[in-house]
Amino acid sequence: MKFSTYMNNWLYAEEGYYKKFKAIGKAGDFYTAVSTSSFFGASIANHFYKLIQKDAFKRDGWLIEVGAHQGYLICDMIQWLYTLDPTLVKSLKFGIVERQPEVQQAQLKYIKERFGSDIEITHFDDMDEVVVDYAFVVANEIFDAFPCELIKDGEQAFVEDHVVVWREADQELLAFAARHRQVKGEVAVGYETFAQQMAQGIKQCDFVSFDYGEKLVRNDFSIRVYQKHKTFPLFDEELNMSEAYQRADITYDVNFGHVIEAFEVAGFELDQYETQARALIRFGLIDILEAFAKQTTQSNYLREADKIKTLIAPTIMGDKFKMVHFKK
């Protein structure tokens, strides 16, 4: 089978890795920006609030998260919006795009723990179910979870009995890769459909997404497996694919050039592409932290400031975490 089919089954089939809710921490998934600090969500909500101040009609729209895991991000955003203007949680509508029923239930449980019955969440099984006049859509690390094809030197990857084999590549696949000056690496499958669905269902939209990658391909393989809190390149001799299949996460660096192309073809305009650190600071992260300092103890402030350093520290990894903002 094609590698994209194999990866799709790995992650999304009946026994796939994402089929059931995964905890975050030593016994579960890797930590992400969302699980590191509530200030991540507060900063994005602060950005949304600024957009609402410019266009008042947006206060009656939707806040929708795609791939919300337990629901930390959307809850942190709702909490901050309430802090800024309590009437917003009455005028806005809230939604999550999540296809797995078990994950939906975990999200609803957590949201009830945070807000009781004060906040109502609408679940959409897929993006094509979202039909609204305006939505601020947010996502964290979703594009690296789309299935991909693997190519190298005119060949593409297939999988037989959990072993990668190389065969002559589909010419359309090679033609697409050539437009991005790519001869080796991952070619994501599904960005175009996702962008078209969002464009067709949402009349006016702001879409903010964070992911790990670059705007230009590096012509090498970045695809890797996270197993027991260790990272294994897909072609690492120590990785047993049959054992990791559906039991571990598999991901790759996002080609943001591909993402941007897919959304622009769908009718979106690229508003901003920058590092996560620059985006969060522009959204007001430092101002929020300073306001927090005036209302808490020194120890609490220092603890949160320590977490925030991991979001904005100018490391190699930090520079590869990007934010993209599209408007329609």
C-alpha cells in the first residue's frame, strides 16, 4: 500500500493511535505548547479579542478549535475572553472539530470541570460540517498529523508487512514536488481538501495555526516516531515498525509552502507567517504575564515565567515552531 494509506491507518483506523484519548505526561503523549502553559491560549485569545474590537460583528461568531486533544487550549481561550469581556462568552459560540467519539467525551468532561454548565460546546466530526457566517479557527500541531507520501530520486514509498519498499513514483506526485523544488522527503496529503472545506463552510474566517516546520523543503526525511518518550527517525535501524504501528505517534516537519499554497488556492489570504515566539509576543504574551505578576505571588509568577520561556526561547527548535494566520 502507499505510505499515506499506511500512515492514515496507523493514526486513524479503528485501532489507530488517535482513535482513543491519550494522556499527556510521562505515561502519555509528549508535552506541547498547550500543555505547557495556559498563557499560550490566553495570548491567542488576546489576539482574537483585538480582531473583535476592530470588527464588532465577530463577537457574535464562532471560536472553533481543530484537534483539541483534551480541550486545554479552547478552555484557556474562553477563560481569557471572559476576563477581558464577560459578555463575550454569551455572544460567541464555541466548537471543536474532532472525529473520535472517545476524545469528544474526554473533552466534554474536562470542559464541564472547568466551566460547569456555563459553556456549551458543539462538536463537529469533520471540517465540512462547519457552516457558519464567521469563525476564528485555531489549531495546534495538526498539519504534521496529515498522512504523507515519501519520495526520493523519482521513487515513492510503499509498505509491505511493515517494511518500506521503493517503487516508481506517481508522475502527478513528482510534478507537485517539483513545484516546491523537492526531490526527497514528505509530501502531505489532504491540505487542499481541508482548506477547501474551511473555505466553503465559513463565509468569513480567521485561521491561526501553530506547527513545527519551514516554508521551504529541506530535501531530506524528517518523518519520525515518538515511542516511550524517545524519538526514532522512520528509517532508524532500532525502530521496529510492526511494534510501533498504531501504538506510537508518527509525524514529520510541515512544509508551510504547501500549506500556504493550499489555502491561497482555496481563497484565503496569508496575513502572517512567523515564528511561534514572535507571534505570541505580538499577541500580547508579555503584557499578560506582567498583568499576572501584579495579581499573584512572586513564586507563582516565577513558575509561570519559567514555563513561558519554553514558548519563546530563541532555540533552534523554537525557531522552527511557526504560526500561520490566514484570513477570508
